[in-house]
Amino acid sequence: MSFGTLTRAATLNWQGGNGNLTDPNYVDPSVLTPNQPFSSTASINLGASSTIGNTVDTSVARLFVGHNVSPDTGAATLNLNGGSVGTTAGASNIPGVIVGNAADGTLNLNAGTLVVNRLLTVGNGNDSTLNGYLNVASGAALFVNAGNVNVGDGTGGGLAGHVSFAGVGSVSSSLQLGVRRGSSWVQNGGSINFNASIIVGQGTADGTSLQLNSGTMTANTAFTVSDNSSATGPSNVSATITDGTISVGGAVNIAQGASSNNVSVLFNGNSYFSNGATQNMNVAAGANVANASVTFSGNTVVKDGFNFFIGVGTTTTGVNVNLSGNAQLNVGNRFLMGGLNSGSLATNNITMNHSGGTLTTILNLSVGDQGGYATYNLSGTGVITTTTGAVIGRQGYGQFFQSGGTTNFNGGFQVGDNQSDVDLSNTGLYQISAGTFNTTAVSIGTNGTGTFQVVGGDGVINASGNVTLGNTARGKGALLYTLQNGESLSEIMAAGTASFAAGTFVTIDDAGNTPTQVVYDLLTATSITDNGLILQAPPNWTYAIVPGGNGQILQVTVPEPSSLAALTLSSIVLLRRRRGSRVTRG
């Protein structure tokens, strides 16, 4: 090949055909001088639908794989099969390497090392039909020493970028995956450290996804899925961690962007996830978030350093957190559901579905907080252990339904307890139909409206302390027992005392079922104090406090069998107990 006049070009464009990166196959676009030799001080543009390889140590000022700078624009593929390729240092906000610069581009780092001393961008432009691809194979190394890795960047709607990673690497700043256009990161092995944060999905980057199938990712500050860097967050953003490890030094934010929609995060397999010791994990922290879900399944182990918040953004809807299998969710401080919402349980449905695995909190669990609406469903083999108890309906509307599993609420269990002087309406409902409930003291409606409901006879209810039903200006407490066909009623077993404030309720709902017993034991304690409870029951049912059990038993007695067919809950009568050890009315 004959050489044209040699120039000291600031930029060199690959002039077509296949070859090696250091071949003399360049043109100087400023003077259109062809057949120029490779220069390590030039910015290199690879295009013209070419495939270029490299196996030697070399450097460039900047590198563009696929470009739109005339001449010889278009797609390109660069195969780095050995050696080390580096870029010169420069401003961290100016890309040192762009893969797919307003054109299709592919960089295959099959072996060797790529060192970028500026920003690395995969996908840069404003075109929905073009893509940038970076593939880092096992045994290869990627180092970005000044700036982020930006994937799916550019102007307007951006240009999609896709990273497949299995090597080793470190980045001096952040991974920004899906800056403007929906993009992807798939990792199968290897390890990479980001000195700042990992952000999955920003602004208009709908459809962005991160998938860690194995290997390790580290973010020394935050991990965010659906960011709030613009007026609205993206939709259909996902992160899936399966048999991999993510370690985060700071906070975790899922669905942080305002008006984010369909955001999902899945921890599965043998994955491990941890975040900073004094940092929160926030699910649906953005305003107007709709349809966000986080699932912990398989043998996942999650260590949350501080608080775990679900649905703390304003007017949040359709938020679900799922815990199943043998997964472990360990919370270093509080687990809190419900936030600054207005609406109802139907419109602000913030839900925890716990069918397996364990939730452990160093402090307490709170369902329904700060004016919000929340529901916790415990079933199957799920286990909850808290150090300082649980509050259902703290400063909002909370519901807890237990149809299986085990709760260990050390430090007490409160249903309808504001716990502060903040003037927020609070209502709590706890319902058990099966499973085991363990706690110390039980407080129902002591600073709000609270209902403790027992359905049928398949639940085990243990309190090592006292049971208290209150009646305050904020509301009152109630025990509700619901019959199921052919079943008994589970008895509350209190090792301490039980007390009923005047005007608190004990309600029997036959739910259309015929009673199978003449007497039902509802609660036993060392002593039971009745300051004027109200029995709501079908006609002619009576209640009494009698000796037995742990000291005394609260019982209800059913009328003679011949009159049972006439009993309906629609004709409830209110029965008040006279002072004495046993009272029968009707």
C-alpha cells in the first residue's frame, strides 16, 4: 500500500476494510489525506463497516468504535485479543472511549486490558435503531480511571447501549446504566468495583435492565433502580440478581424517580446483597410511583444496614415486596411500610407478601405509617423476628394477615398505637387464621383504633406478658372472633394479665356457620380485669370470666342447640357484664 503525505493528525478515521488497529489504514479527516499510519496521540474513529483487531500494547488519545465523523462513517467492530490499550488522560466528563457514537459499534474485549483515563460511554447519540455493545470476556480487564461508565447516553432520547461482562474491572466513579435510552448490563462471573454508585434507569430510559447471574458487583456509595435525576423516572426498569453478589456502601433506592412505573427487582438463587451500616433500603420512595416490586427468593441473603422503607413516597400505588423460599432479609434497624399517602387501601395498596424465608429486624416492624396504607401477608413457612416488637397501624392504616408461618415479636405487639403526639389518624387490624404468633405484651387500641381478629381454631397465639385493650380519644380496641365451619376458636394464651377498658369490644361473628361447641374459651391470663367491655354477638350469647387456664378464662357460651338456627349476626345485641365472677344475660 502506498502512503499519502504523512500528517500529525489530531483525528484519524479507519478508511475501510478489515485489519489490525495499528495498521497504516487511516485517513486524516481534516485534509482527507489517505493511508496514514496509526498514531498513539490521535483520536481514533473506527467505522466503514469494518472489523479491526489488536493483540499488542498501544495507546490512543480517544477511541470511537462506530462513528459519524466523515469520511468512512458507520458501524465497526473492534476485537481486543491481547495486550493493553489505553487512552490519554483528560476531563472526566469527556468520553475517552465511545462504543457506538451515532452508529452501531461493538467492542469485544476478549483478552488483555482496556484502560480508559476518561469517561467510558457505550451508546451515544439520538437514534432508536442504533446500538453500542461492549463485551468483556472472562480473563479480560477493564479499568476506567477518571469518570463514569455511561450506557445508553447522548442527546434527546439517546442511543441504546449493552454490556456483557465476565472479566475483572474497576471504575473511579459510577455506572449509569440507561442514561437516556433503555439499555442493559448482563454479568456472568467476574467482578467489578464502582467507586461511587450503580444507577439503573434514568429519565427517558424505559426498559433498562441489569442482570447479575454470577460474579460480584460493588458500589461504594448508592444502588438505585429507577432514578430521580429528571422530572420523571423511567418505566419498565428491572434488576435481577441470581447467584451473584452485590455489595453497596450506601443507600439502596428502588423506584426513586417520580412517576416511575413497572419497576422490578429480583434477588434469587444464592445471591448475596448488602448495603451501608447506617444507610436505608427504600422501595418506592419517589412520588406517584406505580407498580413497583421487589422479590427475595431462593437462598438469597440480604443484609440491610439500617432501615427498610416500603412506599414512603407520596401517593404511591401498587407496591409489592415478596419474601419466599429460604431467603433471609436482615434489617439493621426498622422495617416500615406506608408513607405520605392520601387515598385508601384500594388505591394505595402497599403490600408485603411473605410465604417463606425469614425477616429479622434489630428494632421493630411497622405496618401503616405517616398517613399511609399498608398490608402485610404472612403465610406458608415464613418467619418474622423483631427485637423491639411490631406496630400495626402506627400513624396510618395498617393490616396484618397471618395464615401460616411464625411471628416472634420480641418487645411487644401493638395494634392501633400512634406512638407519638403527631395528629395522624391511625387504624390497625391483625388477623390470624393459622400459624404461630409469639410476642411479649399485646396492646390493642391503646392510642388509636385497633382490632385483633382470630379466625377459626388453627392459630397458636402466645403472649408472655400482658394483654391490654384501650379506649382513648384516638379510638378503641376490639377482639374479634370469627367462626369457621366445624372449627373451634384459637385461644389467646397470656402469661401476664389481661384488661379491658370501658367501651372496648369483644365481637363474635358466626359468619353464617353453626357453632359446634357450647362454650368457647377466648383468652386466658393470670387475671382478667373487665372495666366495662361490650360483647357483640348473635342473640342470647353470653360471656363470663371464670377460673382456669393460666388463672382466669374469658369465655362465651352458646344458647341451647334448639335455638341455634335462629341466630344471625344481623340481630346483634350488646351485652354488658355485671360485676361478679360470672354474668349471664338474655
